Amino acid sequence: MSNLINLFNITKSFDSSKKINVLKKISYKFKKGKIYSLMGPSGSGKSTLLNLLSLIDRPNSGSISIENKQINFNDPKKNDILRAKKIGIIYQQDNLLPDFTSLENIYLASLAAGNSKKLSIHKAKTLLKKFGLFNRLDHYPSQLSGGEKQRISIARALINDPQIILADEPTGSLDLETAKEIFDIIKKQINADRLIIFATHNRFFAKKSDFLLEIVNGNIKTING
């Protein structure tokens, strides 16, 4: 089975009153067709690692390769296009634009990938139907429940048919039953050519992944898989 993402000696630190080394020479290979859960206490570096994988942030040293092509962090425009086309991101807080409808929140992500407005709207409507939210098409985020907002967020992440789905505590702000529904939706998105990585504090969900990883002392430790 081929690797989709390769990390080699990735380090990431932050400077405040003193230098904080969050990730320390992480090397890891993520395979297609698999779901990885990422655990660790608050501040361990889960979100930091996801930000690097999403190309939103850059490492201090080391390299990231996607499909054996090394990412050039000095070319943010190219990386923005790569992210729009290949990477879908789901956040704990849905991060929906408050002044845009459900439909608009979804199809704007397709426009960002260079698709036409007509195609983008068609794809967004198809996803709204798939997730049982077509009757919420013209609703704003403030008019939606927590579960509905997170389903809109998932639809937005999926609209460009990404190979990589990154989810940062996607069920963390939901009640247990809604969290189970959202997790099941995310898990159903896996296919032979796709990789899903989700950060969670919930060991119940983490154990449902193919590989359970923990960030320990700035490095990745494989717990199972």
C-alpha cells in the first residue's frame, strides 16, 4: 500500500517568553485508504501537526512530501492551490462564515479550487442532499444546530473530493449522540485513495481508527495498527 504523506525529521517550535519545542524530529508515513487517530493532552502538538499537514503552517526544519513530492514552503501560492484541491479540513468549531448561507459556505470552497460557480453550486446542493440538509440550504449558521453546522463543515471539506481529510477535534463540542453521528459520517468518507487523520481526546472514537497514534514528548508513538 502506497504512502500518501511522508514526514521526515519535522520540528516545530514557538517563541514566547522562552522557546517551546512542540514537535521534535517527527518522521512518519501515512498510507492511503487508512484512518488515523491522533491523541495527546492539550498542548502536546496535535493541532500543530495538523496545521503543518494542511500546509497552513510551516515546520522549522524537516520535510513533508505528498505523493512523493516534497512541499516547498517558500511557495505559498502553490501550496494554497494544493490545499484547495487535495486537502479537506474539519474543525472543532465549525468555522462557518456567519454572513453566508449553508449553500454559500459549501460552494465557496469549490470556487477557491478554481471551479465555475454553476458547478460549485451543483456540487454543494448534491452534498446538502447527501447529508439530509437540503431544507437548510438558505439557512445561516446561527439558525443551525451544532450537529447541522458540523455536517455543513464536513460537506465543505468534501466538495473538492480531497485525497486528504484532516479533522481537529471534530466532535469535541457536541453531545455524545451527535458526536457519534458526526464521527460515523467522517468514517464513511474513507476510500482506497483517501487518507483521514483526526485529532481527538475521545479514546472511544480513537479506537475505531486503523491506527491510533499519540504525541508523546514531541514525537509520534503508534499505539495500535
